[in-house]
Amino acid sequence: MAKDTAKAARKPATKTKSAASPGSKTPRKTFDWDVIEKEYRAGQLSNCEISAKYGPTEGAIRKRAKRDGWTRDLRDQVRKATADKLVRAEVRKVDTQDDDRVVDQVSDRAVEIVLSHRKDIREGREMTSLLFEELRDGTVNRVLLQELVGQIADSEEWNERAKSAAMRAISLPQRAGVLRDLANSMKVLQGLERTAYNIDDKDKPKDPLDELLDAVMDRSRGIDGYGG
């Protein structure tokens, strides 16, 4: 009896196959594609945002949209409904039911917002102009700046790496990159300002020169040595 007990103690326990063993299959994830399709058609979220919210990868959403012919056909309806709700929300705040008073008070708030935007745009344009002036001063006095950097580097015993970095900061490619970015910023701000002041006709076709400038700006970002 004692021998049988000892044998039983030495006998390895029988292994049972668990659900999490390497040979078992991982359950396939399921997604609510009907809901995802509606979200896609609404056009408010990008594919990456839909992926984060509902689970499938961005690539899977893109493939399903292509396979089933999904379009953003509800985008305009969503925008219109949003605009209508915003107007109704503003109207509910008005302290009268008279139509003329409602229009007057709601439009006053809209005017206040537009004026605020105009102020922000104007200040942004003025700041860009100041940066243009700084760039101009640095370009006009580039030789003096290079001499000053050299003198400081020698007096403080900079190593070659630090000296080269300082020289690059005031070099032509660096200044050209800053000029490109400032010009692009000014172009955007001027366009916003013209829109904010209703200067341009919204239905007017885009000027070919503007299209050419846009193409040059985009292409310049890939040129070696020009910032970016």
C-alpha cells in the first residue's frame, strides 16, 4: 500500500488543454459594420477616428468602403442640420418671440463673432509683418552677424559643432526657408482677412497666379536645404 502511494506521488499529473494554449484559435473580432457605415456616410469623422471609436483598422474601413461603394453622401445633410440646430439654440436664448427682435439679437451675436475673428486675423498679419522686418534686418546685416558669431565662438571657445550650428542658423538656406514660411503665412492671413471682410466674390474662379504660387509653395517644401 505504501509503494502504491509513492508511485502515485511520482506519477506526473495529466495535462489538460486549456482554451488559451498555443494551439487554440483566437476568437475573431466582430464589428458593427452597419453602424460604421452610417458613421462613414455622415462624413464627420475620418477613417482613423472611426477606427479608434469602433475597433476595426483604418485599412479595413477603407477596404470595406471601397468594396461596398460607401460615400460621404450624408455630409451636407449633417452640416445643414448642425447649422439649423445652432440657430435654434441661439434663438432659445433670446428674450422675445418677436421675429424682428429674434433676427436682430441673433445677428448681433454673429457680428460680434465676425469682428472678433477680424481682430485676430489682423493681429496675426501684423505679427507676420514684424517677423518679415526681423528677417530683413538679419539679411541686410548678415556679414555683421557672421562676424559677431565668429567672435563670440572664439571668446567662449565653442567647439566646431556649436559654431557650425550657429552659422547655419543665419545661413541663406535657413533665411530662405523662413521667408517661404512667412510668405505662406501672410498669403493665408490675407485670404482669411479678405473673406472676413467679404472683399472677394465667393463664386469667383481662383486666379491662375494663386494656383501657381500654391504649387510653388508646396514644391518648395521638398527642396533640400530649405528648412522644413
